[in-house]
Amino acid sequence: MISDRKLKHLEICRDMDVGHRRKTTHLEDVELVHLATPELNLSDLDLSTVFLGKRISAPLIISAMTGGHPSTKKINESLAKAASELGLGICVGSQRAALEDPSQEDTFRVVREASGEMLVIANIGAAQILSPERLSLAERAVSMIGADAIAVHLNPLQELVQPMGDTKYRGVLNAISDLADKLGVPVVAKETGCGISREVAKGLLESGVSAIEVAGAGGTSWAAVEYYNAQSKGERSKAEVAETFWDWGIPTAMSICEIRSLKQSVSIIASGGIRNGLDIAKSIALGADLAGVARELLVPAFKGNREVAARLERLIHELKTAALLTGARDIRSLKSVPVVLSGGLLNWIMQRGLGACKND
Ligand SMILES: Cc1cc2nc3c(=O)[nH]c(=O)nc-3n(C[C@H](O)[C@H](O)[C@H](O)COP(=O)(O)O)c2cc1C
């Protein structure tokens, strides 16, 4: 049942236009200042970084997508092989299907098998950790793939608009806090396309999370995915509600500023609509530590690991180009390059009283 739903989601994301329609990431409101005399060679650049205790060759991970249906194994293998080949990290999709049906475990295990020692992040839903068995569920998710950390996904919009979604969220921060206290691996909190506000980030940090993946609006819209899902089942009223919320959420650039404005030590993963290496460079200059990419890698993943690696290589090459053109030799210096903000992003920062949101 859950397994079939996972496959359906994957096919909708591959075949339909599930991007935000009227909303963007607002990374277009971030301008990096061109440096005509960079005093650097391309070979001088070292964009590697340490995230959740593991070194990755560039500030980039593959965001959570799949696993949980037999035909997702090959896709996870392609993603993990490419991540490993390029020295990057990967987060698996929600492991709920395998926690409920152990015959699906190999569709997740393949990620650790194919990625060797690289950074692998497990994944569980906020709705699952509300269960009194949360610790044992999370431990099983982590041990299933020898994970270095676990992501807890927050997807209230999707749950509200999907047929038979979980609509109970009371107690979610306490549950995250309990996991962060007892689990023994770092906890990452992630949205799935609606972004994280300053207030939510504050609560998450007080609950002990080590990193926050913003998954802001401007990329994949899960209301859109559920719109197509409900339509295909003839559930007209669900489809209408989903369509109303198609563009709901905090855009990615705004969410980075929201969290960084707290001035607290937390790793921020910029995600939601990251389409190229310039988006990554802008996100880092704005306050993120690294970026995550999901749907952009889905079509390549259906073709194989070479296609995924080629897409990731392009992203890294674009990121290096932006770094060189702003005179940034490494991630530290990229974080402090000047940015000029405009439009909706500047407006948001002023109205929300976020002040300077950069990493300084
Ligand atoms: C096909 C697909 C499946 C996804 N499944 C999950 C999931 O199981 N768990 C999760 O935390 N996020 C999931 N996501 C959300 C992504 O991790 C990411 O937060 C979101 O898609 C925004 O990134 P994007 O705009 O690059 O796609 C999924 C995304 C896609 C495209």
C-alpha cells in the first residue's frame, strides 16, 4: 500500500510538471558581485567541507527521494553510485515502507552498499516519530543502512492534502527532542518543499537538531504531486484542495535568511528548486552551508549512475565557476563574498525584521 504510493509519487514527479507555478526560490533576487581580477587559478579551489562528521568533496548532497518499492532499488543504486563516485552525500527517501514491510529493506540497503563509506542519511517522517516506538523505529532506520545521521521529514501540507494522510502533528518537537537525546546519531530536520521559518528553526534547535534542510518553495510542490495523485483516483475535492495550496510555502532564499538570522550554530542545507551551481553559490553566500538537490536528479536516475554523475558534475563545475568569479578559494570564503539583494527577498527580509542574514 505505502510501497505502491511511493512508486506513484515517483512516477508523477518524473512525468508531470510538479514545480511551483507562481512562486520561485527567489535566488534570482541574490546577485553575486563579479570580480574581474580573481587572483586564483581554477586548480586552487577546494570546495570540500565536513558535514555531519564526514568530508564531502563539494557542498552538495542528494536530497531524499526514494526506496520502498522493488522498482526503486535501481534508482537508489544509481543515485548512490554517482554520489560515491563524486565523493558526495545522499539522504534516502522515507523508510516507512521498509519499517512496515522488511521485504523492502534491500531497496534502501543498496544505498549504503553502493556508496561505500560516504555520508548516508536515514529518513523517517514526523508522523512516524509521534509513535511511542519512535526510538526503536529510528534505530532500525539507521541500522538498516549504516546511516551517519537521520533526517526527520516535516510535510504537514502533503499529509493534509493527500488521500489518507497523517493529520496528527501535536508533540512533534518533543518527539524530535527525544530522538536527538537518545538516538546516538545526529538528527537533521527537513521540510519537503514548503521551507522552514525562523520560529520553527528556533524550536528545532532547542530540540537538539544538528542540521536543517530548508526544502523551500520554488522547486517541487508536494501539493502539486498530490493534486495529480488525487485526480488519478477521481478524488475531485482532494484535488481541488491540493490545487489551492500548489504554491504554498516559504521560498528557499527566504528560508535560508530566516534560519541564519537566528545567528546560532547550525548547518543549513539549501534545497527546494536548486537547479544549477550558481543557485548553490548564491545559497552559500546567503548563509547556507551546503545544498541539496532532489527532482533535478530524478530523470537522470531512471537512466543510470553515469547520467546522475554527469548532472552532478555540471552542478559542481558551475559552483566552481561562481566561486572563481567571486574570488572564493573555499567554502569559508564563499560564505563571506558580498551579495546584493533585491525584489521580493529584500522585501521579505525587511518585513520579517531579519536584518543581515549572512554567515558572519
Ligand atoms: C520523487 C521525490 C520523492 C521524494 N520523497 C521524499 C521522501 O521520501 N522523504 C523526504 O524527506 N523528502 C522527499 N522528497 C522531497 C525532497 O527531499 C526535497 O525536499 C524536495 O523535493 C525539494 O527539492 P527539489 O525541488 O530539488 O525537488 C521527495 C522528492 C521527490 C522529487
